[in-house]
Amino acid sequence: MSPKRRVVVTGLGALAPNGNTLSNYWDALISGKSGIRKIKSFDAENLNVKIAGELKDFDPQAYFDRKDIRKLDSFTIYHMVSAEEAISRSELDLEKENLDRIGVIIGTGIGGIQTLENEHGVYFQRGQRRVSPFFVPRFIPNIASGNLAIRFGLKGPNHTIISACASGTDAIGCAARTIQYGDADVMITGGSEASITGLTISGFANIRALSTRNGSPESASRPFDLERDGFVLGEGAAALVLEDEEHAKSRNATILAELAGYGATDDAYHITQPSEGGTGAIKAMNLAIKDARISPEDVNYINAHGTSTPFNDKTESAAISSLFGNHSSKLRVSSTKSMIGHALGASGALEAVACVKAINENIAPPTINYENKDPDCVLNYVPNKAEKIQIDTAMSNSFGFGGHNAVIVFKKWEDS
């Protein structure tokens, strides 16, 4: 087997409902702190779902002037804030780098839907002349990665991945492949989503995908629990700085982990439901394991897709049990969506960051609100409290509408 370029993680950034920085986000996760509350960003009184994982105390004016904010949708703002944190933490000196060799690939499920809804209202009520000239460059999903490139002069490959809830994970996997193929030495990657709107909630609610526990927001997202009744919509962004190992070592970077494997498949089965037995998920996990050149027994922790929906949780549990066999009883499997909700295209990136931190700290974050065992979900879900264990290898699962499955594997870095 021919050698491939090793890809390592040197920077992380996060913006989540339970923390506006990487440190705050991670501390909240291992403390079991939920960021899910009643919706405040708009009047949800007439909706049957009135809860979501919104960002708290986040002020765009702390990062951008008002003139720039007028030109940017929230999903772009979230991406740029998390990416700037990741770049800063990586200590990457862009003035000394070849910017032709640094690119951006991020994922988003919906893009600038806030802008779309607002400007559609303007058009409907006031006509063409009142639609903002910034409408298109605020709304289009690729604009977040484009804006980051412009901000830092990054002239390498630049793409946006849209594969529903697998978008962030697919973006990270594709960014790693870009480095391995030799098209870049550094990639800024991750995912961003700002889709908590009346229209989005109405759409998900009308297919009965969302929890209606409006009276107890913090306990509404309860992955793998018998009483789960749907997911809670979240928002936010996360970013990772990926580098070719030799490039990172040449600048004496602090290496946080190795991104060792990526696997992607499609169920080709149903628009919204996973395939029976999780066959597509099994194949994606197996591909990621093979790409990482490890065995299933090497995996210590899985950050599950774990949406808190009846179909996903039992199907994902069955897929993990099937692939890992006897080793599944030794795995720690948790869903951090229990604390932040489902951030759609950003969820895989937020969960990837959690995996890297889990490896760094040897702590498996919990699945909170786990109270009633489901006989169809038989794994160790790290119930309610974080667990200190040795984590050398972590896997992150993301599955999306349309049958998209994306899986990445991180390993504790060891110098080659």
C-alpha cells in the first residue's frame, strides 16, 4: 500500500448554543450544559415548536462593523468568527505562508436562509426596487468560504459542500483529501448554519421531525432515550485548520490530532429515513476505518449522529453494533446534540471539534437527558456525565436527508 500524505489538525474554533468560543463550548459539553431554550430571535408564538439551540449573547458588532454586517448573512458571520479563532489558535502566520497553497472548504445545509426569507418578504410586500442589492451575495451558500478567502487572501482550492446534515463532515473529509492529493498544504474547513427561522422550523415540524417539548427546552433533545420525540434545531459554526504533517512540523506547530480516515456513501433508499439496518452508515464507517488503516477494535469513542429521532437513533445503534460486533460493548458512544441541538450542516464540524478535544483531554462528553433505556439502543451512550477514559481514536458520524452518510476518524498524533 503506497504512503499517503498525513493530515493533521493544528487549530480549532467553535461557536455554539452553549459556548461562543472553543474553550466555552468544550467546558459546556463536558459539564453537560444545554444551550437549548425558548426561541428569542423571532416571535414563535404561532408555531407548535417554540424551542431551539440559538447562540447566546453573540454580538456580530464585536467582530464586524455595521457596514460589513449589512453585507453578510448570519451563517457567513458565524463561519468567519469560528474560522478566525481556529487560525489564531493554530498560530499560522499567514504573512509567511504561500497563500496559493491554502484553501477553504466548508459545509452548510441551507446557507443564507435568513436573507432569503427577509428579502422575499420585501419583494412580496414592496416590489423589486426594494430588494437589497446584497441579496444574492448574502444568500448563496458558497459565499461564506469566499468571504473567508477574501478576508485572508487564501488563493487555494475553495469549495462549499452541501449534503444536508452530512455537509460539515463531508467538507472536512474533502479538505483532507485535497491536502493528500497535493493541491494544498493547509485547508480551513468546517461548517456553518444559521437556519433558525419560522419557515425552517415549520418545514421540519410539518414532517414531525422536531421535538415539541416546549415546556422543558433543556431536556427536549434526548438522543437514544426511549421517550425521545424528535430533534431540536440548532445553529452555529466550527472550524478546523488542517495541514500536511510535514508542513505543520516545519513551522513547529502544535499538532492536536491526525485526521486519519474519511468514508462517504449514500443509502439510495429514502429521502428522509435511513436505510433498514443502517447499511449505508455501516459502509461509510467501514470505509473511514479502512482509510485510517486501523481495525474497528482501535476505535475508543464515537460521536454519534444521534439526532433524538426514533428512526435515526435505533438505526445508528444497530449499524454500530453490526460493524463493531463484540467491541461495541467497549465503545463509548455519545451525542453532543443532546446539548446543542441539531445544527444541520454545521453539526458535523461541531462534533469533529468535540472529537479532537476528546482525544486531547481523554474525556468522552456525555449524552444528557438519557433517562429511559430503549431496548433498540443497547450501547454505552455515556449517560448524563462525561467519562474520563483513554481515547486514542475517535470517530464522528453524520447522516443527512437524501441518504448522505459521512464519517471521519481522528487519531492521537504520533510523530512518523
